[in-house]
Amino acid sequence: MASLPQSRASMRSERLLPSTKLVGVGGGCGIPALARAKVAGLKRSTSSGLRTSFDDDDADSERVRVAVRLCPKNAEDLSLESDFVDCVESLPELKRLKLRKNNWKSESYRFDEVFTESASQRRVYEAVAKPVVERVLNGYNGTVMAYGQTGTGKTYTIGRLGKDDPSQRGIMVRAMEDILSHTSPLHDTVSISYLQLYLESIQDLLAPEKVSISISEDPKSGEVSLPGAAIFQIMDIQHFLELLQIGEANRHAANTKLNAESSRSHAILMVYVQRSSRGEEGNGSSSLAVTATNDMPLSNVPTILKSKLLVVDLAGSERIDKSGSEGHMLEEAKFINLSLTSLGKCINALAENSPHIPTRDSKLTRLLRDSFGGNARTSLVITVGPSSRHYSETASTIMFGQRAMKVINTVKLKEEFDYESLCRKLENQVDFLMSEMERQQRLRDCEKENMEKRLKECEISLAEAKKNLAMENKHQLESLAFEKLLADTTQMYEEKVAELIKKFEAEHSQVSSLEEQFVSVREQLSDSIDSLEKQQKAIDGLILKLHEMSMMKKEAESINQSLEAVKDELLSEKEKLLDEKKRRKSLEFDIIKLNKLLSDNRVAFEAEMSKGRSNMAKPSSGLEFPMNLSKSSKPRGTVPGQRTTIAKIFEEVGLPKVLALLKSEDLDVQTHAVKVVANLAAEDLNQQRIVEEGGLDALLLLLESSKDETILRLTAGAIANLAMNGLNQDLIICKGGARLLTNMASQSDDPQTLRMVAGAIANLCGNERLHMLLKEDGGIKALLAMVRSRHNNVISQVARGIANFAKCESRSINQGHWKGRSLLIEDGALDWLVANCTTFVDSTRHHIELALCHLAQNVENAFDVIESGGIKELLRITKESSREDICKLAKKALKSNPAFLMELQQL
């Protein structure tokens, strides 16, 4: 976990930007021209060059800027108020908003910016938040906040991540993109904290264990801080998106009557920016005084700009009678309304220049102390809906924004001397000078040693020269005496040499005789050495043979021990094989008993089925596929006696033994085991035990490796039964089950096998989280390809699977989890639905009609529905369908889509 870098600077300076009090804002009143001119002259220009609509009026640059965004009507408002006029009318070109109380009375309000329902996220960001981000990059504090009734789009405007569609990104992500693009990772630092105010308790969304963080205020500067909050340093936008996604997952939300996903807490993103003003010192933009202290001028000290950006997503105000909150949600609503009421009191007091501002009434107002009446540039987005049902809430939100426009903030530039970087620079210079001084000292020492060495050499040469001169004089004196002595000595040596020659000749004769004796002795010694070597070789051979005999004896002993151990192992393995044969015979007997019971009950079961066929005409739910693996499909619960007997035998035999028989080499045993597992999987209570004991893995292995058509059919049926459970569906997809079923569908022509495969894929289609993976594994194409069998039961399962897929996809789009053209259309399902809408029996036709109606609900599918001729089929469904719910769904699809209405007018 990163921590916010703390500067060692002790000297700080704050630059105040002059501002004027605002009079009469709202309802068309503006700022006096003289005040506007003063503020325009004193306003500090920015270096980034970013200009937006809020910067057009320089005179209002230091008051709170307020924009209003109108959200579109939801489906409930459209259905309840189709005959009523909206209570809100936007005039964006005049920057005004009209609020109608009735048809003859309305009021007009002026804001800094007015956005219609069609305003893009980019335009809202550039108009509202970009000026604040620009100021933050230049060293000023800033706040961007959203306020309004619940369900009017505050979180969409502020915190939308836009993972799939970057154009949908909200203010948080776009602000961080701008900040990172205008800062350098080498010289600047960007860090964040992400918090929520829930039940009047500050909690850390990035460190959920921190549930009660205290607020601290500097007694000198009055600056608010949260010392217990986790702070992360941001290097790139991807890291920020990951942290933001973690925080959103930890944020409290709930489903109310006004909003499907209502925020139950105030979310606060704190962005800390620390920039080096290295590019501004030369042009005089720094406000720190250039003075001299002792011997170091302050003009050489670098400065840093410290700023903070707050992006606040307030929880929506709500009325209990409209939202339907109760229990814990009621307690949440009370705290939300209490904190928003405290914020409104502070805004009223600031707008009326009251001497007392009640900021300590709520933790929310303490956190936003600098945002309203403080030293931050603040932009406020109020979100309203056009529905006349919420007139009072809309009027209250508009008046909040009007009062907020009267609040004046005194913006201050926060600069500090960067003594830390200066200290590092001076330390580097000192290190360089020390190393240079040491190098010069080493050069001087070397030069001194060389001079001393040369001096010693000169002294030695001088001494030798003196000595040589003395010796030459002495030699000249002694040369005469030496010549005489040399002549006498030569004569004496000649005499001695003659005597020595005589002695040498006598000794030479003695040496010749000794050499002859030595040759004879050496020959004798050579013969003795040869005989000794032969004797040594014989001894070494005997020793080697003795060693080999001892090694052979040891090997024989070890072989005898190994033989005894092998005999013991053979006896134990023989006993194990006997036990295994007994256990296998017992299991085979149990399987035969189960198979016999199934055969005995099949006649009675089929008789019951013939009685109940009339009741089976009603189509099954799109999320279920109950299936017993006899020769025909049987609904769950029709044969309670058989279920009870199977469960009883299953308890006696045990699931691990039954699953072990799935790996048997005997096809009959393997077939009976698959039948038992398939029948057990039809019961919800047995499915979890089968998966936990490894039954799903064993079935998938059979599906991949077996070549027997009967085993493959039974295995597909067992997987279809397990696929009725949502957790099992995830496991089947993750373990490659959809891919195996798809391959099996393309390789088999047996109608019963295809019915089992189609049923399994149809159950998987009922899980919207698996749609993309199912499409990638070829599940949709496999469903459509199985129509080739022309078997009614197979086609019924195909239609049910497409209906499940379309229904889940429609629900996901309505909830905002997914957007785009249907995956079914990409694989050609729409053309098949339109072509066969009236071809098959009632149950199959109802599935096809239901799938077509759900596909028509998606606006992105409108063009494909029209091109395929689906409009005519939708009209036929509204008139001829035997199910009232499908008729209503078709009528709703035709009325809600403008493209369909235009096409109907042409028909």
C-alpha cells in the first residue's frame, strides 16, 4: 500500500485570488460589470490551454458553478404519464430551466450550464469538471459534486467506469485521464483515496477493514484530512480503473422502487496531486518570495505545487413513501436525508452571509468544508427528472442549486519550497566535490612519490660515481705491484698444473676399472628386478580372484533377500486382488439389482405417463429441463414410488461406489452406472453430492472418451439434469462441457441423443453470465444445427434454449448490465425464428414467439428484426397467440420502438 509523500519543506506560502461577492444569482440575475472586470483582471491564467464553457465568464470564476442535467424518463414514468406534460423544460441555448407547476404556471431559473437528456458524457465533463481539473493541475484545490433525487443519474454522471464503451465514462475516470496526461511520473506524484460515508461513518472502499475513520483538522490552516485512510499512488489509468472497480464493489447499494441499484452511501474520491513547478520558476509565476537566508538565496530553492481534487457522488435524496424503504434500508435513508439536510443548511447560511456556518452538524459538511465557502474551485451538477410525479423533489433540487450559486470561495495557490530535492541536489554536488578533491590528492601523492624516487636514484648515482673515481686512483697505484706478483704466481701455478696432470692420469686408469665393475653389477640388478616384477604380478592376480569371490558371495545373499521380499509382495497383491474381485462382484450385484428394479417399474411408469400426457402439453419453464433417462422424457415428481426406491438403494450402495463403476471396462456395467447417476441427478438434493464426489468430472470424461452411442446419450442426459443448477452451470462451462456437447451435436444423428444434448445446452442458455462463453464454444450454432433432425422433441428443446437465451439477454439489457446487438442474431437465430414461427406444435411455437418478442425489446436489434420480416410476425402474435403474456409482450415491443412504429405506418 502506497502512502502520500510528505515534503520536508517547512516554509509555505499561499496565494489568494481576489473575488467579489455575488448578488442575486438565479432567476436571470448576474454579477455587476465592475466586479466582473475586477475579477477578470486578477484571475491567474492557466498553462494547460484547456478552455470550456464554464470559463467563458471570467467574473464568476471563484463562485460555485452549478450545472443542471435532465435525465430521460424511465419505463415506469412512460407507462404512467404517457398523457401528461413534463414538469421540466430545458432551454440550453439560454442556459435556463423552466419548472411547470401546472399548465398555466411556471418558473424560470438560470444556471451556468443546462444539459438535455441527449447530452454526452464527454460534453458534461468538459463543461463541468475540466475547469476544476485545470485548476488542480496548477496548484489549487477543486471539487466536483453531483446532487439530486435518487434515480436521476448522479452515479452515471460521476462514477460510470465505461469498461465496454469508453464514451460512457464518467467524471472520475475522465478527470484522472486528464491529470495523468498532464503530469510526469518522474517529477510529479498522483495519489488517491476512495471513501464512503455510510450511516454517518467514514469507511475506506479500498481497504474494507477500515470502517470508522476519524476526521482531523489542522488548528492553524483549518485544512481537513483523514489520517486513517489508505492512499494509493497511481502510475497509469489501468491501475486507477482496477482500484475504482474494487471500490465500487465494496460500496453499499440496494434495490428500491425508484432505482434498481440505488446508492446507499456518499462516495468521495480524493485525488492528491504534487507537481514540481520546474517550468514556472523562470517566468515569475511562483508566489514565494525570493530572499536570501545566510549564504543561500531562496531563488535557487525549487518549489512544488500541492493540490487536492474531490469528486463526490452523493447518495440520492428520497421520500420513504415513494422509495418503499423499510427495515435497514429505512435506517440508511434517514442518515442520507439527515446529511443532505445538514449540507443544505450550510449552503443556505453561506448564501445569506450568515456569521455561523453549521459545518459540524454532519461528517459530510466537515469533509466538504473547503468546497463551499473554502479555498477550492467547486462545480456542482444537479440531476433532475422530467416526471411530474416528482415535482416537489425536482423543485427542491433546483432551489438547492440556486442557493449554491450564491456561495463564494476564496481560491488559494498552495506552494512549498522543495527542500528535499534541493538537499538531494546539494548532496550530489558535495559528493562530486569530495570525489574530485580525493582524486587531486591522489595525483599529488603520486607525483610526490615519483619525485622522492628520482631524488634517491640521483643520490645513489652520485655515490657510485664518487666510489668509482676513488677505485680508479687506487688501481693505478696497485697496477705496478700487481704485475710483478702476477709473474711470480704464474710460474708457481705452471708447476702445480704439471703435478695435477700426473695425478689425473693415474685416477683415470682407476675409473676405467670401476666402470667395468659397475656395468656387471647393473646387469645383475636388472635380472633381479625382472624376477621380482613377475612374482608381484602373480600375487596381484591371486588377490583379485579372492576379491571377486567375496563380491559374488555378497550378491548371492542380496538376491536371496530380494526373492523373499518379492514373494511377500506377491502374496499381499494376491490377497488384494481377491478382495477387489469380491468388492466388484458385490457392486455388480447392486447394479443388477438397480437395473432390475428400473425394469420392473418401467411398465407402471409408462402407464402413468400415458395418463398424464395431456397434462404435459403445457410448456416447461425456460430455466428448467427435468429429465429422467429412460427411453422418453419424463417430468419430475410423476413417479414418487420409483424415486423413493432409487434413493433407498442409492443410500445402501453409496455414491462413491456408483461413480467408480463409471470407469468400468464392461460396457453393460458402465451403462447401468450412467443410468443410475442420471436418475439421481434429476433430484435437486442429489446434484450437489454428485458434483462434490467427482461425478461431473467423470461424466465429462465419458462424454469425451466414450464411443458407445447409448453411453453418450445417457451421459448427455445426466449433464442436462445437473445443468438445472446455476452453480453446476458455471462448472460445466469452465470444465469445457459446452464444447463437448457442441462436438457431440455435430457428430450424432440419433434423435434421442440430440434431444439430450439440446436440453443440456438449453439449460445453460438460462444463465446470462455464461452467454459469451457459450457463444464462443459454439453453443448457439450447435442448437440451430440440431434442427436438421426434424424431430419434434429436439426442435422443442432448441426453441426452449433460444427463448431462455433471449429472455436472459433482455433482462440483462434492462438492468444495464449489457448493451449491444443480440448474440443470437450474430449466429442466425433470428432468421430461423421468423421462418418457423407458425410451423411447429403449440409448445414449440410459444417458445419461438417468446424468443422473438424478447429480441424485439432490444433497440439495437430493430434493424435486423425489420429486415428479417419480424414486424409481420409480431403483429400476428398480438392477434393470434393463445398466451396472453406473449401477446402483451409483443404489443409492448411494437409500441416502445420508434423504428417499429414507422414501419407499421408503412404497412
